[in-house]
Amino acid sequence: MRIEPLTFPAPGGGALLSSSPRGGTAVRPGRQGGSGRPGPPTAPSTGLSLLDSLVARTTDLSRLADVLVDCVQGGASVGWVKAPTTEQATAWWSAFLADPDHRTWVGRDDAGRIVTTASLALTPQANGAHRAQVVKVLVHREARGNRFAPGLMVAIERYARAEGLTLLTLDTETGSLAESLYRRWGWSEVGAVPGYAKVAGGALVSTTIFYKQLGGR
């Protein structure tokens, strides 16, 4: 299994992240403070590396769309009531990854195909620069049971600590397998919001909100 941070060019052609001479990533522009934040640390033991953005826009974008469609077809709503078409999923990923405050990691199977992904949404407001939200944790049904999700969460938390973040949040459907996994991985439950999201068939389901406090660097 390889887990990699994935980035796309910003609108206008500028890269959101670029390779640094030390093998990590350069800071992204537009954050308050001028110096920006460091990119994910190099971690050979977990196979972390930055994907080339032009390659990602061709081969990898279609595979990301496949993972999203498969997860929604398998019962995960992740913002959708019914499964999107491949074209809709591709357009969604293009817009999502163009946001300069999003960081996305992918995991590949032995054939090099993307089978899992998770993202971190940084907070653009100055009073929230210490926190971020984990979003769109997706594992293709063919790859479930292979411990991809724990690897992604480790990569995200490592990146968050390196960036100086001290608080992460996320939400998931109440009663889902993911809810029990987040508890196992040390996340603390805030509570559940009833009728938060609509699922296929029109039913409203509860969502549980979690947080995790990270130590300093």
C-alpha cells in the first residue's frame, strides 16, 4: 500500500504545492502571515510522495471519480443522495481539488490504482488557522479490510502536526462502522445531530461529530 498527498494546479495554472529541494513540499500562497505553512514531511516508511499535478489531472482524476461513485453506490452519502455519474464525480473532484485550502491523500493498490482517499480542509479564517476538518474519507469496496483508512488517518495527523495544527474535527453517520473506528482511533465524540443528512430514499439520518486534539510540534 502506498499513501500519497495529491494536489492539483490552482486556477490560472499555478501549483498549490510544489516539490521542495528537501523532498517535501513548498508552502502554498495566500495564507495569512506571509511565511505560509510547511507541506507534509517526507516519510519514506509510509511511501509518502507528492504526485505530479499534470499526471493527476489525467489518470488519477478518473480513478478518484470511480472511488467516489463506488462509495455512494455502496451506501455512503458523503454529500450525495444518489450515486453521481462518472462525469459528475469528475467535475466534483476537479472543483474540490482546485480549492487552495484542501489537501488530499490517496492510497494505491499493488497495481498502482487509487482505491482510497481522504482530505483535510484547512480553515482560511485567521481565528481558525489552528484547526482543520477531515473530509471525504473514501475506500473503494474492493479494497476494504486492507487497513487503508488507518494509514490515511496517520498520514493526515502527521501532516497536521507538522503544520502546527492543534485541533481536527470530522463528522460521520451515526451508527456507522466509521463511527466506531474513529472512537477506536482516539477521536472524542461531541454529540449527534438528528436529521442532519438525507440518504437514498429520502430518509434523514443522524450525524455524529468528533474532534481530536493534537500535541504541539
